Amino acid sequence: MPAFSGGKTYHHGDLRNALICAAVDLATEGGPERVVLREAARRVGVSPTAAYRHFDGRGELLHTVRAHARRRLADSMERAAAREPGADDPALAAERRVAALCRGYVGFAVEQPGLYRAAFCVPRQTGTGGPGGQPAERQPAEPEIRAFTLLREALEALTRRGTARQGARAASGAAAWSAVHGLSLLLVDGPLRRLPVQRRNAVVETTLAMVVSGARAL
């Protein structure tokens, strides 16, 4: 769809969402480094000036992509938990939910490495503004990281069935998140990225077993 020039105004039914979709595709292909407002505009078929009417700059666009990637991550976790068979024993059911959520977390990282990296990128304020002397990029409010909330609540449900102190329960979510996030980074960008599938799955399941057993022991 060509952009108009020469004083004409370009009209698009939903240009903002089209730019977001293009930016998400860019992140999927190459991570947050690929998310550039001008490239998103080119893919949609509009001028950079038209794109800057909807986003102050790369930082704001990347912030939007990050929020989308975080939603996708949480959705992956919830789908994994929904596939997990239930259990009559509440403690066993709680353990299975924790493991399934972690499995969905790592699975998303492995299957969508570009989006996973975008989910935790840090958009920076350039301070230069857009074309025509537009104001510097805004810094939108931080969205809630639903993936962590899901994991924390599942860990709290598990540790409530033990004798853990309240402080230990509160820290268990961050500790588990550190484990699965660190493993995900090793599988996506680190030395574990070349593991054969069978060995990778073994590492994942062993890590998840350690997370569950650690929480159960609190």
C-alpha cells in the first residue's frame, strides 16, 4: 500500500496495529535488534513520517513489541498447564502445575527465541525525537510480567502445603524464575543451544524437577 506525498494525507484503517504486526514479525525473525520503526513502515508500505504519527520512535515501538512477547510467553505457560493431567492429591496437582508452567516458559524460549529475547529487552530513550523535530520518545509504563505472576502464584500454592516461612514462600517465585529464565537463556543464546533434542529435554526436565523439589522442601 503506497504512501502519499505532495501534501496529501495517507489514511489507513488501522495503521498502528499494522506497524505493530510488522514489528512483531521483525522480532520473531531476529530479536529486538531487528525492530526498527523505519523497517516496520517499509513492510507496511508507508513512509517513516506516517509511522511517526503513531509512535514517537523505536523505543516506543519496541516497548509495544515487548508487551506482546510477554503476553505470548504467559499464554504458552497457561497452555502447558492446561494440558497437564490433574491429580486427586492437591499437593501432586500443585507440583504438576509448577512444572508445566516452567515447561511452557522454556518451550516458548526455544520455539520463539526472537520473541523471547524481545520480551526481556530494555527499550532505551534516544532523546533525539522523530522527524520534523518531534519530542523525544516517551517511556510507557512497565506492563505486568504475567509469566512471573503465574509462576509465583503456583509456587505459593505449593509451598503453602509445607512448613515454609512466609519469607521463604515469597522468595520461592523469584528463585524458580531465575532457574527457568537462566536455563532459557542458555538454550537460546548460550552454550546449551546446540544440545540434541533428547539431551535438551533431559536438561529441562531435570531443572524442573529441581525447582519443584526445592519448593517442596521449603
